[in-house]
Amino acid sequence: MASRLDDVEAQALRLPPSERGELIHRLLLSLEGESKDSPEEVARAWDDEIARRVDAMERGEVEWIPAEQVFGSLEKISRSER
């Protein structure tokens, strides 16, 4: 017999993508809570973080790893956990 979690997952997968996205958002909020910052403040903080990371890459402070290598590593990890 399927568990409640399996039943909920099956129902969620029948939702259109936009509604699945909204469900994910709501579930994450239930775990993390609402942000105390405004959406503008959050966006500004992300912009600042992105700029910081780009600057670090351009100064050669971080190692660039090709996407194919990253995704290959993730695939190996995923397979080993099954």
C-alpha cells in the first residue's frame, strides 16, 4: 500500500508546472518561514552576491569548473545514492 507521502507526490506531479512551482514555494516557506526582508532587498542582496562572485572569478581567486564536469559528478553521486 502506498504511503501518504507517495499519494501526495503523485497528486502533486499531476499539477501543471506553474502550480507545482507554487507548491514548492509554499513548502519551502513552511520550513524556512517568511523572509523578513522585502523582495527588493532580497534581489539587491543577490545582485551584490553575484557581483562579488564575478569579481572573484575575474581576479582568478576561484577555480572554474566546466558545467559538464559538475553535472557528471552530480550524476555519479545520484547513481551511488540509489
